[in-house]
Amino acid sequence: MPADCEAVGRRSLPPALLIAGLGGLTLLSVVLFLTLGAKGSWSFILAFRGTKVAAMLLVGYAIAVSTVLFQTITNNRILTPSIMGFDVLYRLIQTVLVFQLGSAAVTAFDPRLRFGIEVGAMVAFSWLLYRWLFSGSMRGLHLLMLVGIVFGVLFRSLAGFLQRVIDPNEFLAVQDRLFASFNRVDGRLLLVSALVVLAVSVAVWRKARVLDVLALGRDAAINLGVDHRREVMQVLAIVSVLVAVSTALVGPVTFFGLLVANLAYLLVDTNRHRLVLPVAALVAMLVLICGQIVLERLLGFNGALSIVIEFLGGIVFLVILVRRAAR
Amino acid sequence: MIEVRNARKSYGETVVVDDVSITVPAGGVISLIGANGAGKSTLLSIISRLLPAPAGTVMVEGMDVTTTPGDVLARRLSILRQDNQMTARLTVRDLIAFGRYPHSKGRPTVEDRGHVERVIRYLELEAVAHRFLDELSGGQRQRAFIAMVLCQDTRYILLDEPLNNLDVKHAVAMMKLFRRTADAFGKTIILVLHDINFASCYSDRIVAMRDGRIAFEGPPEEIITPAVIREVYGVEAAIQEIDGKRVALYFR
């Protein structure tokens, strides 16, 4: 909160330099991604890859910001919004859609309509969950998360059940949608998502100082005059919008947020959200684009990035857990 | 003035605060004593709106704590609980500066910075001001948290076991600081204390709780007596008067 150079930059780079450096690297990776190994018509390649890059920037940003916000309000650095059952809800929605309408009909849907339904359902679900849990006599965030986990299992089982009873060909269609991939992003959705994310970001930026206080924990926040319940509800709503947008765009990416949020904490060594949030977002974009470059150009693999991310994210998660236990 | 009327709080079947009514006049050091589980911390949490009480009202200078906007109250009353876990990685100075949040909403003015530096000096935290909280000893961390609350500069300061983790020297310094703050600036400081001798030597009034109720209330001369201590804690104590202060010996 206070602009205290000594405190902020003791073990890390000066903030301006850090952001400039990360921004430069991200820009470089974007250029590399657009141009590396390009053969043939530039107008086609740039349009094709441009959509992908835009999707990656948007998704990286949304995941990073939502994870940092979620960790701030839960005061826990190894949680991600997926613990609340977000990505399994996405699974369930996809499965139910295919189950009810058939994969042909789902593919024929106007993507914007489907996107609207997916985002709407996820936001509504989380909002109802929080509303219901917070409206009773005060129970905590921990119960909320526990209920989220239980719902997650419920959704997972429901989706699994439906996947078992549908036609095997339809099952393949469902499965394909459940791996995060930047190859099937629809250009028409990007603009809508970008606008949504932009609106949410303005709200987050204006809230940054309140977020700094929320990170101190419930009691300290109330002591400092922050309406804890109201602010937490608002932040949770923001988180659900961001998660819904990123999941609806490319599919569930569970560990990625954990990875980038913790990298950001390591890099900045401060708690100010006006610094942590941009750094986390930049790290997320950089990692996503570099990962995709490696996947496509070096490994010649055009598949799901989520496999790589979950592998790396899983390892980071374990390392964090073990280091915490050792302390 | 803080007025608590018929406050009540239970966890399941257990009544922790049982129909408590108490009036704390403005100014001075008030100690809250009692055995473990007597309801001291819960009462403090109810007064400071950290815990909503299902029954009863708490008024701070005529403002009902449950309906008054949080930021208005945060400039009148501050609270520090006994366990302060923090995941956020903060330096001592950053933490203390948060105490100014109710006044400046995160945009510290020159005056705010002056407050922060003054409090750091009062609590002898200069040497560790730039260090991270997780690098400090328990006592240093405790002092940093108390510093944050003092930096909030409210008329009413509620502290739950502020002497936790402090060595004898720092505990005495802390109590002297509370005494000075109360006398010089007219603050009202309410402390939950386990050491009845600190309570005896530094408070204007002592409130003793037992089983969720206020058992005794009065100046130290009336509370630090063998009969009251037997009632409140169930131990036998001999009371000696040393330099005009009553000291309880309960080590036998």
C-alpha cells in the first residue's frame, strides 16, 4: 500500500523495470508466435494466428487475475477458483448440451449464444452458491469452499454418468471439448469476451486498495472499516465472470492459475494488487504463448496445451505444498 | 462511552456470553480478566462487530456497531485479536501503514506517514521496520500488530491478550505505553489480560468475567482480593501490597 521503495524492492527488481521487462518479453513472444515458421499467405497466417494469440492473451489475463483475486479473499495461496467446482460445472454443461441436443446440433449453435449460456450458467451457479451460504447465520469461506468441492464431485459424477450413457461418437465429441485448446477458439467470441474482461478489469483496478486490505484477513479488514461480506461477494462475482469467460473460450485449465499467481508472488515480493495483478497477468500471457510456441513449433504437436500446463502446474503445486510443510 | 446491553452469544448449546450488560466510560485503561473460556474474547469481538451477536446491542458513542458503516466505526474503534495469521507477505512498515487505511483509504498523506514513523519509534521497531513479518520472532510480530492498531489512532482501542509472546521487558514497556496513551491522549483502552498483576498495576478498572457473565467490576483495590480471585479463577491467592500496588501471589 505505501509506496515505499525500500520495502518493495528489497529482494526483487524495481516494479517499473519488472513490468517493462515482462511486457517486452510478452511482446517478443507474440511476434515470435505470429512469424515463426510462417510459410505462404501472410494475410491468412496473421489472421489465423492472430486469433489464437488474442485468445491466449485474454485467457492468460483472465486466469491470472481470477486466481490472484480468489487467493486474496480466501487468504490462501494454494487455492484456485477450480476448487469451487467451476471447471466441472463447465464439463457438466457441455455434456448436458451434447446429451440433450446431439453433437451436430451443438456445433451448429451460434457460438455466441452457446458462450452466453455457458458464462451465464457458471456465473449464476456461483452467485447462488455464495448467496445461499452467506445469507444464513454467518458461516465462513471455508464452509463455502467445502460445499464447492462437494458440488464439484456431484457435477463430475453427473457428467460422468451422462458420458457413459450417451452414444460413443457423441462421447468423443464431448471429450474433445473438455481439453483446453486454443485451436478451436471462435473469433466471433473474442470481441465479446474482451469487452466483458475489460469491464471487469476496470472494477478490479478501482478496488485494488480494498483488495490489499482484504488480503489481511477478515478480522483485520473489518477492523479497518471494510465491509468484508459485501466486498467478498463482489470479488467472487468478478472471479466467476473471469473464470467463466476463460473456460468457455478454451476449456478448463486447472493448475495454470496456481502456477502464475505463485510465480507473480515470487517476483514482486509485495502485496500491492496494483503490482501483483499486472505481473501475474503478464506472466500468464508469457507462459501461455511460450508454451504454445514450444508445443507447435518445437514439438510439432498441435494438440491440447492443457496437458503440458497441468503437468507443470501439478509439479509446482506439489513443490509449494512440500515447501510449506517443511517450514 | 461504550454501552453493551444484554449481549448474548452461544456456540451450539454452549452459551459463551450470557446476557452481558456493561458500560465503559471514556478514558482510561480497562482490563478484562477471567479464566479460559469465560467469554472475554467473545465479548471483545461482539463489541468490535467482528462477531455478530444474535441478541443485545452495542453502542459506541451512541453509534450502534451493527448498523454504523464500517469505515465510520473504524475511525472510532480498533481491535486486535489474539491470533493474527497472515498469508500476505508484508513488511512491518507496510503492516503498520494499513492502520491509516480508515483515514486515507490507501492514499497515505504526509500526516499519515508521520503517524507511521511515530508509532514505529514508540514501539522500538525501527530496526525491523523493513523486514517481512514472517521473518520476525513472535514478540516482534505481536508488537508490529499492536503498532498497526495504535496507528489507526482511534478513541477506543480493544486488544485481546496484547502481551502474548512478549518478554518481561517488552510486556512492561507495552503496558506503560498503554497507560501513557490513555493518560496523554484520553484514549479508552480495553485489554484482555491473563496476568492479573499487570491488570492490577496498570488499569483504572478491572472487569472480571466468569461463565459468560460479568462477575465483578471495579478499581483494582476491589478486584484484586483473595475472595474475588477465588471466585473467578478458583485458586487461592495471597495479596501483597508493594509500592501501593496490589500484587497477587498464586504460585503455591
